[in-house]
Amino acid sequence: MSNLPTFSALQVMQDAPVIPVIVLNDVAHAVPMARALVAGGIRMLEVTLRTPQALACIEAIAREVPEAVVGAGTVRTKADAQAAANAGSRFAVSPGYTSAVGQACRDAGLALLPGVASGSEIMMAQEDGFTELKFFPAMQAGGPAMLKAWSGPFFDVRFCPTGGVTLQNAPEFLALPNVVCVGGSWLVPADAVAAGDWARVTALAQATHALRK
């Protein structure tokens, strides 16, 4: 995969208003789902490492859907980062932040969106050179009000809120100057994936473009 262009975390965030947070239990769903999202104008795809099939799904998307940019979510360890890169991931998203994970992603050539939920975590990520961060779990950790409060002391940080973000509350997040995009699982509803209703996934992806501030 070394001949592919590299992306910065900011480029991943700027590509569309929403990064889909994807949980896949069947490798057979990976490619048609990715194609459905791309058809709706969403190409940055976060496949979470929450199922035994996740790495195989990433590999299938990287191989079969070149117009997609597949990344790995729920990256928690150095081994996760390396496995994600080996499978063809181009970026990584973590639920929290440690320097070890940050360095592992750099070593593996993965742009990283580290997860933060407190001022101390933001400062730790910034110390290691990360200024584009995932605010997670966004609604449970304070929602838009927390991001507004952070805009003063952390004026140079940009966020992707994830966790409890929906089509209904996404506009409130996206209206904030320190929010570049949001992460959402609503683009790939479990029932639509199970039924192979890819037209619904494409329609949900298309609807997100109206959210861009």
C-alpha cells in the first residue's frame, strides 16, 4: 500500500461532514457497504476493530474499493495500529490517547485522530504533536457546551465529536468553529447492513452533505 497518497488527520476530517463509524460482523458486507457510502459522497470510512472480522473487512475494502479511504477505529494498542496498517488502513481513530499509540501510528504511517474527553488528555495529545482530535464520547462528555468551553484554552485544536452524535444533533456540533466534522454510526444502520439495503446507506450518506456549515 506504500504507493498510495498519505493523508493528514485534518484532510481526513475535511473530506466530508461525517466520518461513518462502521461495525461489521460479516466480510461479505464490507465491499458493497463501502461502495454504497462512496456512491453517496463519503469516502473516509472508519471500520472499528470491535469484531473479529474487522481487519478482514478493512483488507477487502482497501483491495476492492480503491476510491474509498479506509481507516481503523478503536485502535488501542501498538499491535492494533500495526495490524490496521498491514490490512490497508490509511488512518486510525482511537477511543483515548497514549503516547505509545501515537508513536505506533506514526511508525505505521497512519494519520491518527486520538480520542479525548478532558483537558488533560488534550494537553497530552498536543504535547505529542496532535492538534486534530476526536471528542469521545461526545454527548456523554459534555456535548456542544464542552466544545464551546474548550474553544478558549484550546483555541488551536480542532475536533471530530463522536459518540451520541445523530443526524438531528450533528448541525449543532458542525456550527461550532472548532468542529471540522462529526463521527456517526447512523450512516450504516445495522438493519440496513444485515438486509443488504445499500440504497438506504447511499441515501443516508448523500443526506450528510447538507449538514456542512
